[in-house]
Amino acid sequence: MTRRQHILAGDPQAIEKLNARLDEHLAKQEAMKAVNVHYRKTGTCVGAPGLSAKEAARLETAMARAYERQPFSEYTLIYNYREITRLRNRVAEITKYREMESGGWMFSGGHAVVDTEQGQLRLHFDQAPDVYTLDRLKYSGFRKSAAENTWYRQLNDNAMQTAKQAYFLHPLKDKETSGHKQKSSPYADMAR
């Protein structure tokens, strides 16, 4: 059995790849349900739609060994359905962040950049962050980019939730930006 590669959100064809994988799972779900319906009607897997005689015999042997009442067990159908739901949610999440405008906000000691093209939330600090801030960034899944001297993380709901919760990343109010034009934050409710 070959292991599938992860589909990264930054991949330009991520949505197409996820939709292809989703279509595979949807077809598999329908095929498993059709075989189960055929088995309930006839009492055998032979002649089920989409199954060869060899596959039908293998399913019936597996059923006898596992004391199953149907060729594809309930947990197999549930697992596949959960994978379908996960893939749909992943497509929706990636689509949401790709459609979002790039932007950011100023915070005390630096600024944040929401880069939808690369699928990252990047933090630029004016000075080196203190030890507590470093620990909090590492704990929250941010990584340091030595080339750009920034901290970055994959742009997703968890990244934005982390930014909302970290007190040192809260946006500055208009009067605190000292003349700098602040780009609109994708989450306006972060401003206090």
C-alpha cells in the first residue's frame, strides 16, 4: 500500500488535488453502499455492481472471518464519510483564505502580514522579542525565518485564533500608530 502525500495549503493546485481526492472518496462511499444494498437483497456479493467475482469472494471470506453482517462494515462507511467531511472542510478553508485580501496590522513592537499568496501569517518585530514572547511564538506553532528575520505560520483558522489570543499581537489603536497608515486587519474584532 502506498502512502498518500499531504496536500499543502500553499500548493497552487491544492484545491484541485483535494477535490480529486474528495471525488475518489465519494465514489468509494457510493460503491460500498451499493454493494451492501445488493448483499441485503440477495444474500451474496456475487453480481454486485462494480465487483468482480474475485473481489466478491474476498469480501464474503472476510465477512465470515470477522462475523460481519454486511460486506462493508458500518465503521468503514463512517470512517470514509468522516474523510469526505474533512476534505470538504479543508477545501472550504483554503478557498476562504485564498479569497481573503492580503493585509495585516500593526502591533506594539512590529507588524503582522497576512500573505494569502504564500498562505502564511508573518510577524515582523522591530527588535528581538523577549524570552516570553519567543516561547509563546514557538508554543503557538510559529517558526523563525532567518533569511527574512520574521516569524511565520501557515495561514489558517488556528493561526488567526492564536493571533487573537496573544496579547502582544493585538492591533494598535489608530492614535497609537503614530502616523503610520495601518492596513485593515482581516479580523477587525481583534482591535480592543
